[in-house]
Amino acid sequence: MMEPYDLAQVCAFLAARDRFLLLTHRRCDGDTLGSAAALCRGLRSIGKTAYVARNEDVTPRLDFLCRELRAPADYAPETVVAVDIADEGLLPASLERFRGRSDLLLDHHPSNKGYARCGLVRPAACATGEIVWEVLGGLGAGFDLPTWSALYTAVATDTGCFKFSNTTPLGHRIAGEAIANGINFLKINREFFEKKSHARLEIERALYNSLCFSDDGLVCGAVLTRAVIDGARANYDDLDNISTLTMALERVMAGIVLTENADGSFKASVRTHRPVDATAICARFGGGGHPRASGCTMHGSGREALAQLLRAAGEQVAASDLTQADV
């Protein structure tokens, strides 16, 4: 059972420990890597030994965050910190050996399983980067330009460049301070929110061509098969946030995208507009996440899996008070 910590306790814990290894989740994104990189640099600035664990899912677009921070192959940590990881099942294959070994976790997912010895979980935070920013301040850590770039990447990517409903005043403050300290926010925004590869265009084309809708038009979904993904030569970057495209469609309150994994299972990404709860939809299938963005793993054929999720989403939409909708 995890012991819940407040900010002061987290700072005291980190100040008293050394030889840190920071874990990130599989299919890593800007928040898990940005938060881990910022924490790693902050710990180093106060004289600690710290590294970010090597994660085979790091893509070229994200590599700048951790390029200089990766742990040597023979590094033996004394303190293991899980960053933005809701469940140990989300560890990449190379980090499975650290299952059950997390001393501390920092996270903002309300579905966090509490698997570490102690931890701080703050669901109201727009990103784990918010928590790390506060921790670094509490430690009296230094904020160099790469640290600010990592924190900006964390909060910007997890809020869709500050347009998702999880956006907070503190997230804007962190972004403002990062810009004031000289980060190249234009480059970061271009990389994560504007630039598209040819593979991404092919994936978007396949997504739109395969969309299906509920009878009332409030729920939509699509399946991206392995054949489509491999045919487009798409990597994790090309699939990043693909499910958010469904939420731009008129009248849609819940959008579902299934992407086929190499083992034949499907990663389901569910996005919703307020007040429809994406977490409640995914919880029926053993998943979790955030109220507006959640996920789960599905088995069987893609068509059957999508049908199950469409039914669950339709029931959740029907149970929601759509007079409170944001759209």
C-alpha cells in the first residue's frame, strides 16, 4: 500500500536520498519524458546523481529531452522514481525488471494504482510537469534552459498546446516562465503541434476513411490495423494523439481509436467532451486515465472490440447531462 506524500514530504525524501533512476512509461510522450528530464536535471543541480532510465520507445522527436541523461548500462540505482506512470503495467519491456521496485511515484492520473512505497498523485494537475515544477522549487533546484524546455514540453503536450479541458492556470504560468527564460517555444510547438510526416498523413487518411458513427452521431470510432500502420511505415510519433482528431467532428461527444499492437491486441484511446467521462468507459475494460482522455487494451478482432467500446461509450453519453457540454 502506497503512503501518500505531500509536496514537503516528497522534497524531504528526495533531499535525503541519492543515486536516482527515473522511470518513464511505454509509448512515452512529452509529459513522462519532459517531467523525468526536468527532475533529473534539477536533482543534479543540487548535487545528486540522477539518470533517466533508457526507454526503447523514445522517438526522434522526443530524444532531445533525455539524450544527455540516459543511465549507463551498469548503473545501479539506490532510489527508483516512477514519473507519470499510472500503472506498472505501463512500463516498457526493458524496464520490467523494476516492477515492484519504485520507491516514489509522481503522477497526475486519477487512476494511479499506488504501486510505489510512497508517492504524490495530483489529478487536478494538467501534467506531471506541474508537480515536478513544484518539487524543483521546493528543493531549491536550479532551472537551466534545458529544464525549462522539458517542463514546457510536459505541460504543452499534455494540454494539446493549452486547448484541452485539463489546462490549468499553473500550466500557463509554467509555460510563461519557460518562455521568459528563453526557451525556443516556436520550435517546440512546430515539432509537436504543426509538423506532419507523410506517414502521419497516410494514418489520418485511413482514420477518416474507416470512421463509423452511432445512430445519433454522438459517438464515433475507427480501427487502425497493423497492416495500415506498417504500410504507412508509421512510428509512435506518427500515431501520437491520433484519437484527438475524432473530437473535432461536429456533434461528436466521444471518439474511439483502436490501434493494433504487434501481438494482435488493440490499444484503445478514448477521448470525450465534458461531461462524458472517458475513464468510466475504459474502466469497464480494465483501463483508466483522465475524464477526457483514457485508454485500455482490447483483445479479439478489431471490429468486435470497437463494437464493445462504441456500446459502452453510447451508454455513458446517454447517462450524461449534455446540457452541461462544452461544445
